[in-house]
Amino acid sequence: MMLAGRLRQSGLRPGQTVAIALPNGIEFLVSFLAATRARLVAAPMNETFKVEEFRFLLENSEARVVITTSGTSPIRDAASASNLPIWTASRT
């Protein structure tokens, strides 16, 4: 199944925000386009931000889910502190 379909089936409603913290590359492009295809608001975030900056952005954007890379990172810490679902981007 394609990512746009998975986003829609996850319970997200049109107009809700998906935070995307990925390096420039195919995973970022696919995530961004899938979010917009699912009629969601794609909120690209600089993956070099600190936890406090991510918390601020996640709260103000009213993000409902975060798409990022695997492993530990400030965005994962901020998303966990806000009880947001974290989706891991990969080519598989």
C-alpha cells in the first residue's frame, strides 16, 4: 500500500498536520508528496533542531504524527514527550 493510503487509514483527517523531519532525499520527497496527496498539511522541519525547538514547532503546528529516520534524535524525544506517533521513513 502506498504511504498516502496508510496516512488516510491511520485516522488522520484532511487538514491535519504531519511533521516531517528527514534529510533531503527520496524519503523526504515521498513523505511530503504522500501527505499532500492524503490532503494533509506537510510540515517540513529541520532535522538539526534541538528538542526544545521541536517541541515548540510540534505544539504550534498541532502535528498529529511525525515522520523521521530511525534511531535516537531530538525530534523523536520531542514527539515522545508530546505522545505523538512516530513513523520511521525507509525505502522498504
